[in-house]
Amino acid sequence: MTQLDALKRLSLVVADTGDLEAIRRYQPHDATTNPSLILKAFDLPGHQALIDETLAQVKQDVADAETRIEQAVDRLSVAIGSEIAGIVPGRVSTEVPARLSFDREASIAKAHRLIALYERHGVDRERILIKLAATWEGIRAAEVLEKEGIQCNLTLLFSEAQAQACFDAGVYLISPFVGRVTDWYKKETGEDYTPETDPGVRFVRGVCDTASRYGYATVVMGASFRNTGQVLALAGCNRLTISPALLEELASSDGEVERKVSDIGDKTERLTPLTEAQFRWGHNQDAMANDKLAEGIRRFADDQRKLEGLIAERLEG
């Protein structure tokens, strides 16, 4: 048995890619996308016809140049997401632009727009997770959307305060990051870590333990892995979103996989919900989380701008 097959017995495996061939090859349960991954789709032969068809339709439908770019990004994200939804049995995460991370109302409006586009493609909202940055405003947007029956994936999650605020809001799924946490500590300390001492692994295990101990229904999905050691150290976490390169490593290695994350809770109590001030203070007190959230939003926004630039070039051509 391969390690990937063994891992699938303990956690739902999610493909962290928009590459349709990779998704077919590794047969994940779900798939996650973001502007960085959609940007990479422009280099994949399997997506070229879909890109051309989508942009041609936008060019025909939308006259205003600025509106055309925004609608092209939305339609392209949904077109690729719809293709993925035809392959995976579970859900596809589609991201609200990072520049809306501090705008609750605009995030809600964008989520409505994306869901409407998916429904036009024949993909039910139950198959989609709207992906939002785990800022205070993003979490509040998710709280509204969840009550409307639009489930969410809160990403760029680096602190206990972010995790608890998502639990408080009844968010469907959160994506605490592993690799970016470890990157920060390596840079700060110069240390190398084993899977058991890895700060990113320990952070995500702590989030899983809190969810389990207090009986929160929120799904915890470990994300942002740098190596298979980190992945295997979180075997048993609800979901794990893994890049094609690491999926290939796991699929090429035989062996059993030991459960590392277990349901430990008695589910008899909940934490006192955080106020906005408590959330901001708690997150701000974690230097790593403060740095990585800001950096993550900037990086996704940069890739969004690059994606918009490529789309503008195609539309003009």
C-alpha cells in the first residue's frame, strides 16, 4: 500500500492545485484553488481552450474595460472550479480576492457573485466553499454567508485567535498553515526541525485539539506543506490539502501511516466567544501570525494583479 492510500484512510486528502490531470491522477476528495494556482493554469495545456472560450464570452458580454477584467477573473475561476467539481466527489474552494480581506460587505457580495456563476454552470452551492482570509472582517463575512447556506473556507490562518473566532462564527472549514509558520521560525531561529518539533505541525495539532476538546463542528484542514514529513505528522487531521509534488512523493512511497491527530474531547463546553478587541489583541500578540497574515494577503493580491494582467493581454489579443 502506498503512503497516499494509507493516509486517505485517516484524513480526507485535498488537492492543492487547479491542474486537472493531477487531480485525476491522485483522486483527492476535494480541491482548493487560489489566484496563485489559477495563474499557473495559464501555463497548462489542458486549460487553454477553456481560458480562450471564457475570455471570448466575457469580451462579447461586457463593454467596460475595468468591469471586463473583474468579470473575467470571476468567470475563469468558476469555469476552472466547475471543471474540477466534475472530477472530485467533494468540494471545490474558490477564493474571494485578497484586496477585499478587510471589507465585510464587499466579500459577501463577491461570494454571492461566485455562487451565482457556479449555479449557472450547474454546480450546486453545496459543492463549493467560498475561501476568505481569516481577518476579523473575513470571519464576519463568513458568519453571514454560513447562515445563508453558503459554506466557507477561512484561509491564511496562523493564530489561536483566528481559529477561535472561526469556531465562534460557525465557519464550515478552516485552513491553518503549516509550512509558512515553520518558515517564519526557521528564519527567526536558524533551527531545523523534525516533524515532531516542527512549529507549524504543532500549531495545527493544537487547533485540531481545541476543535475536538470543545466540540466545535468546524472542519480543520492542514495546509501549506513543505515536505511529506509535515503531512504525515498530521495524519488524522480532518482534511489535508497537499500539492501535486507531495502527492506524487506519497503515491511513490510504500508503507503504513500512523495516526498522529485524534479526537480527544469530551465536548461538554465551549470557549467564551471573542470580542473584536480580544481577537485583534490576541492575534497581534503573536508576531509570527501577524507577519504571515499580512504577507499572505499581499502575496495573494500580487498574484491577483498578475492574473488580471495576463487576462488583459489575452482580451486585447
